[in-house]
Amino acid sequence: MLRRALLAILLCNAALGFAEERPRFASFTLENDFFAGYDRHYTNGLQLAFVTPLASVPAAIRALPPFDRSASPEVVFAVGQRIYTPVDIEAPVPDPHDRPYAGWLYGLADVQTRNDETIDHVTITLGVVGPAALARQTQDTFHLLTGSERVEGWNSQLRNEPAFTLGLERAWPAIAHDRLGDYRTDLALRSGVTLGNVLAYANVGAVWRVGTALPADFPATHISLGPPRDGFRGSGGETGWYAWLGADGRLVARNLFIDGNTFQDGPGVKREVRGYDLQWGVALAWPTMRLSFTLVQRGREFVGQGSPDRFGQLALSVPY
């Protein structure tokens, strides 16, 4: 009986130790147009995201929606900043027909609300747009370190305004999968809607992947008008690489960075209602780490925009 009791205790301790050793992941994302040889419009985005056990979130928060509807034992929290500028960043008085200067500083929470044959996400951001977002200081520092020209038009940026978005998305991962020689392939679909004073739009998209390892993410980080939603939770023990092609189409009812401030007069231009993103990228995946790079072509966002924009995204996920 004593031996059995000791064995049971050892097995319980091993199980608890295994649960405690479940890795947590942190993801750093850099989006910048210099990856594509540009310096205009959506010019820079930085984000640090953490996959955190839901049980570690205070009970008072876990009792609130959408946390109380989580189908995952983990939740994603992130902080980030995005910077937008016109084409001519040397003019002290910006072109009134180009998009205005703007910065966005935000916190993000993302919860998986269902995990059957689909993956549902509820994503909430809270933050601020305007000088309080510190975009001017970030860009001035970066340009100083790289020896780039000084940006002159920040005095005309959007005014301070609280920033809120609520995003709902459903994804259908691997609705089709096959082999291409020695490589695996899959196709995933998604659709969603985002509401708020910063952004309001509906989107549909698809991602096709091919490679030696296809982790259960989509495909590396979520790319759309809003912040990236990186929820890397490991590659399922696989080591390898994969590449992808993606497309995202949307109808836009509100884009504060094009339309201008919600409650104050200020700079803004006429928004294009229809938009799209084309994406192509590659990732290296290990059981508890991933490094990816994506190039994005974004369709015209406002009337009079000369050509589509391009930017790159570099993302690194590691355990902590």
C-alpha cells in the first residue's frame, strides 16, 4: 500500500510538472515599408505579444466577456505602436490630398472563443491616437539612428483621441490539404468584422501554405488593417519550413487614419471603400520557436492615391 501511495504521488507530481512546463510564447513583430523600398503611408509597426495562461489572469477579468467564453487555456496580450505618414515627409506643410500624419499606441487582448473545426477569435484593442501615441518621437529616433532625412510635418498630425476596436473573426484552417511531392500543402479560409472609432470593416481571406512543417497557426501572424494577432503556440514538435500565399479583401466603413479624427476637425482625405492585401512569405519553424518574413501589397486606401503600398513584416516567436 505504501509503495502504491508513493507511486501515485510521483505520478501526480510528474503530471503537475508536465503541466507547469507547458511553454509560454512571446512574439516580436516589426512591420516597415523599408523592407519593400518605400517610406510612405503605413510606414512602421512594432508589437510585442505574449501567450499567457488564462488561469493566471485575475478572476475578475476572467469573469468578463470574452474571457469567460474562451475555448483555449491561453489568451494573447500585446502592446504595440503604428505610424502613418504622407508620401512627402520633408514638406513642413503636408499635402492636403495625401493621408495625414498619425500614430496609434494600443494594448490588445485576443481570445479563442471556439476550437472545433473552426477557430473563432475575439480581439479587443484599447489605446490612443495622436501626439500621445509618441509616433513622432519614435520616427525621429529611428531616422536619427539610420541617418535618414528628418520628418518635418508632424505638427499637422491627427489630434489626441481614445482608440477602441472590437474584432470578430472565424477561420477554417486546413479545409483542404494534400501533398506536393515531398511537401505538404493546406488551404485555410477566414472572414471577420472589426468595429470601433479607429477602424470599421468586413474582410474575407484565404491562405495557401506549402512546406515540410505546417504549424496550427494562420499562417504566421494575422495581417489586416488592424494590429497583427500572433498566437504562436508551438509547431507540434515539428522542425522545418513553410511558405505561403495569401489574399484578403475588405469593405471599409471607417478608417480614422484616412478619414481624420472622429470628434474634432483636422486633416483627412476621402476613403476608398474597397481594399485588398496580397501576401507572400516564408517561415522557419522549430518545436518552440518560429521566424517568419512576409511581404504585403496593400491596395489603394484613399481617393487620389497614386499606387498600391508595400511593406514587410518580420516576426520572431520564442518561449519564455
